[in-house]
Amino acid sequence: MKPADQFEIAQITDATLEKYNRPGPRYTSYPTAPVWKDDFGPDDLESFYARAETAASPLSLYMHIPFCESLCLFCACNVSIQKDKKVAIPYLDALKREIEHVSQRVSKNRPVIQFHWGGGTPTYLTPAQMEDLFGHARQRFSFTPDAEIGIEIDPRVTNRAHLETLRRLGFNRLSMGIQDFQPKVQETIHRVQPYELTRDLIIAARDLGFESLNVDLIYGLPYQTAASFKDTIDKTLTLAPDRVAMFSYAHVPWLKKQQGSFAEHLPEGMEKFRIFRAGLERFLGAGYLYIGMDHFARPGDELAVAQTNRTLHRNFQGYTTKAGADLYGMGVSAISSIGAAYAQNRREVPAYQEAIGTRGIATMRGYRLSADDLLRRAVIGRLLCHTVIPKHEIQREFSINFDEYFAPELQRLEQARDEGLVILDSKEIRVTSLGRIFIRNVAMAFDRYLHEQQMDHRPLFSKTL
């Protein structure tokens, strides 16, 4: 998005926001998780393990460390709040057993090109525990010399010994949460993290040679204003991160009850949009590229290069450069995406550990993608990653006539076209700069399950902005 496009964004009205700012998926998968089936179990997942060996795609490994010392009230992740760190010992034993089980079903000829630890707070573990877990995985899988090895860290519980251990093991990317630097916001969401603490950790990480640093911000938190968020971003810019994820706060109190404690103090509607626009304009003005939805990157960063080369991909970690890899998720609640299937592990630590002890894997649900699902996943993926759907690519890959197959979807997009969100022509569908703000809504036009989900009396998604 170019600075000149900011005039168009400024013209968004209350009516436009009311129309498009409605519940919708983030599309880290298609079909989305509410569509997945409980009758998909360990045997089903292992059948896809076997099929994947024939395709021999490279590997992306994800490991979930669910523990945190305290609860951030905004959080909607799968976490376990535990002051007593002894709980990590049986969990790590189970996770290593799962690693062993999965690795026995994966050829060492398939290279690991991406390895990511998320949470929770992975640095809840001691440096010795991290080294033991990493070594267990490294012995059982074949890592490429240039593998992307990343971890999410919480500056409040991460020390230099953690960073030194991670760097020595081969981790080359760090992602750390900031969310907001304003004291009142931090106190309300129970995440007090002074600027100086974050700054000093980033300086230490750069001294140790980490190649890429990402920071997470959230807009729409209680007591935020456009002015206060500008101050947070100005402080963030002094840290010079390589990437920034600026997420919309997902208010889902029906799933996470603790969020209800500050509901009356949330910015909404045009006020929340002004906060988003303040962030967008600040990062664009500082020379970052708007990758899409919630991500920004420096022009030379791998995300920016991948978008230019049209090799950008979207999965459960957000935007990634590692398209074409099968994702093997391990740990409580972890998700796998292997060939034409998704699978998710059990969400509760005791149930996960019991299942691993019994079977070696802990699949609780999953999904087998149909031919139509694969087609729509490709369409939505191109849209979210590259803001354009070249019809000839889809026609060649799936042997369809695009305009005939998606005639109802194209008709639904006519209103978005008339309102300046998309350009529809005979060769492609292209999202405008204004449409990029509401790109989730554009993607929703191709979601065949969404209408049925919207009829459900239970809320399933947060709002799109």
C-alpha cells in the first residue's frame, strides 16, 4: 500500500464500517476449525502421515508449550496458568514421546525447513529444558542448514541465559509480544511490560545475532485511543523490528470469560478504526510494507520478498515464506496440516498427556478436504497473500472454468466492487487498497460453509476489524 492510498482509507464512513465490520474467520485454514469433525482420530491422522510420505514434501514442525506464569486478560490462546513449574516435567516427557512417535513415521529424507515453538510462553521452560527438548527433535528429524527456527518469547520472563541457549541451539528468529506500552492499558489487561524491559531484550537478541525479530501489537484493547496507540508505535519504531504483527483484538468472552472484565472500556466502531489507521499510517510512513491483514515487514525482509515473488503462504502461525511444506503440530491443542487433511490435538494438558501415554499421538478432531475445499483454499490463499486471484492459475491447477464455477461468488462481490473494495475483470480479481482493510470480508465470499455457520446461535468468530 502506497502513502497516496491513505486518502482513500480516510473516506471510510460509519455505514461502511457497520456493513463490513462483522464476525468472520481469520482464515489461517480453509475450511475453518468450526467445520472440522470429531470423528477424525489418530488412525485417520496416521493414514495421512503415510500418504504424505509418497508426496515427500518438506516439513514444518510446530511445538506448543502451553504454560504461562500469569494470565493476560486479552488472551484467547490455549494456555495453562501454572506458578509451579514442576508441571512442565511430565508435559515435556509426553511431548518427547509424541516427537518420537511422529518421527518414526516421517522419512529422514524429508527436510525440516521450518521449526517453531509457540504457546503459552515457551521461555517458561528453563534453558536446560529447552536444550533437552530441542536436542530430542533434532536427533529425529533432518533439518536443512538454512531452516527457519523461531520461538515466541515473553520479555517479562525471558533472560539472557534463555537467549544465549536459543541462539547456540540454532534459533534464528524471535517473536515477542508487546501489545501496548501504555501503563493504563497494560494494567487493565494484566500485562505490565515496561518499554525499557522490551528494549533491553531486543538489544541483547541483536547482540547475539538473531536474524529476524518480530513484535506483536494489538489494537482495540481497553482504554486505547488513536493518540495513545501512536505513542506505542513510536516507541516500537525505536526498536526497529524486522516484522510487526498488528492484530485486531479478538473479543470472544463466550470463549474466554476473563475478557468480560473490561468489555465496557473497549473502543468500537469508528474509534477502533482510527486506532488501526494510526498504526497503518505510522508503519507505512516509517518505510514498512503492508503485507496483509495484520502484518508489516521491512522491504528486504523474507516476508516482503516472498510476497513479491508470490511464494507467500498463510497457515496457523499467520503469514510464512514456507509454502508447500506439510505442517506437523505437536503438543497440547497443536494443529497439523498434512496434504488434504487438518488434525488437532486434545486441548487439555491432562487429556493430552493421557492420550500420548496410551497411543503416542493425541488427535481429538480433524478434517479431510474435498476437491472443492482444496480449490477454495487455493483461491482464498492467493487473495490473502497476494491480494489478487489470477483466474488462469486456478483454471490451470484445478481444470475448471473460473467464471462458471464461481458465478454466485462473483455476483456476491459486485457490491464490494461498486463500493471500491475489489476490481473484477475477465482475467483476475484484485483487491484495492481500501479492500485490503476488509480483505477477510472479500475472502468470505468464497467460503461455502459460512452461511450455515452464521445461522448458528453460538458466536464463532470475532469481528473482522
